[in-house]
Amino acid sequence: MTAQFVLMQLFNGLILGSLYVLLALGLSIIFGMLGIINFAHGAFFMLGAYVAYTITTYLVPNFWIALALVPVLMAVFGAACEMLFLRRLYTLSPLYIMLFTFGLMLALQDVVRIIFGSMGVPFPTPDSLSGAVNLGFMYYPKYRLFLIIVTVAISVGVWMFLSKTRLGALIRAGTDNPRMVDALGINISRIITLVVGLGTGLAGVAGVLAAPIQNVRPLMGMDFLIDCFVVVVIGGMGSIGGSILGGLIVGEVIALGVMVWPPMANTLIYFFMAVFLLIRPRGLFGREAFHD
């Protein structure tokens, strides 16, 4: 086992962790506002990849256009789902919302399977990001480095939006006490719609970025969503900072597990989560870290 191989695995862990970060950010934002786990989040991730495939294959063969359009389209789709369906369930037990999102996930997977088939579709790496970069100690694919850079930019952007803008302050206030925000004359329903749209858009952009390095298939979202739950539990439910750090930790644990004992790589994160929660039951930061 050479030092170069270890470094390669650490970088691979950053790539996997970057995808977890983008997914967990959206999941945590929605949880912070609604207090429920959105089981359809993985399906939104998958749908983002398929929308990008449709755009680049049948409309405009340009990855950059797809990267710009898909988050917007997915945000609109998520906002529409909130206004048409979720809003009608808020007065009921949270269990109803969880069951609805679970059913929505299954429905979206079946629709995609009917249209595109069960085997998946290819999504090539954009020409401008093909090839490798010499980092001095090894060559590494350009696209994977690009994915890390984009994840850092999005993470900083989300943190700045929530902590430094007036709208972000309203979202944080609505997370703490939605009745008080509503009593102050602020339309909390619009804020909830915005939050769901934002979370769905983040899942969509994660799907676009994952498409060139993952097999685009109907169940790709389910695979990532299960691990993403581990991320948000380790980071702390509803925590933005926890989602970022938790995603990177889980990505590195899997990458190092592949290096040490490949058959146990994915299972290792559940052992890690169990041991970690015995030490820190609320995760790294807990929900209050949403206000960082």
C-alpha cells in the first residue's frame, strides 16, 4: 500500500463526501423548517440526474446549461410539490408527511423506470473537464476536482445566505418559532415553500454533478439517501455545519474502508454512527448549530 494510493483514496473520499454534503444540506434545510425527514429527497437527486441527461441528450448537448437549469427546474418542482400536496398535511401528524414523501419517492422512481428503463443511461464527462491534473504528487481527474470546488462554493453560499441575509434570518426565525413569525405579519407559508424549493434544488444539482461519475439509474437516489441519513445523524439533525462535516466524514470512512476491507466499506459507516452516537447522542452540533 503506497502513499500515493492512500492519497488517492483520501481524494476519492472527498468526492463521495462532496455528494453527501450537497444532499445532506438540502435534507437538513427542509428538516430544520418542517421537522420531518423527506424520504423523496433521494428521488429528487435521481430526477436531477435524469433531467440533466434529457437536456444534454435531446435538447442542448451542453453540460454547463444543464448544470445551470436543473437546480432551477428542480427547485420549482419541489416548491410545486409543497404547495399542492405537503401544505395540506401540515395540520396532521408528521407521520402523514413522511408517508407521503415515501410514496412520492416510489412514484418518481417508477415513472423514471417506465420512461428510461431500469438499466440506467450513460452520462459522459464534459469535454472541458476530461483528462487529469498533475497535483505534484499524483494525477487526478479534472472533473472530480471540479466537483470538490463546486461543493465548497455551494456550501459557503448556503451558509452565507442563511446567516447573512434578511431572508436567511426569516428562515432561521421560522425554524425556531413559525407562529411568532406569522404573528409578525410575515407569510410563513411562502418561507416554507422557498425552503422546500431550495432543498430540492440542492438535491438536483447533486444529481447533475453525480451523473458523470455514477451510473444514472432509477435507484441511484435510494442508495445515496440511506447513507445521507447517516450523514445528518452524525452531523446533527437540522445542522448546516453538521451536514458539511458529517458528509466529509462519512465519505472518508467509506473510502478508507475500501482501502482496508472493501466488503465492509459501506457497513462500516453504520458501526461508526452507532459508536459516535453513544459518545454524542445529538450528533456533532445538534439542531441548534443551524444558527451558526
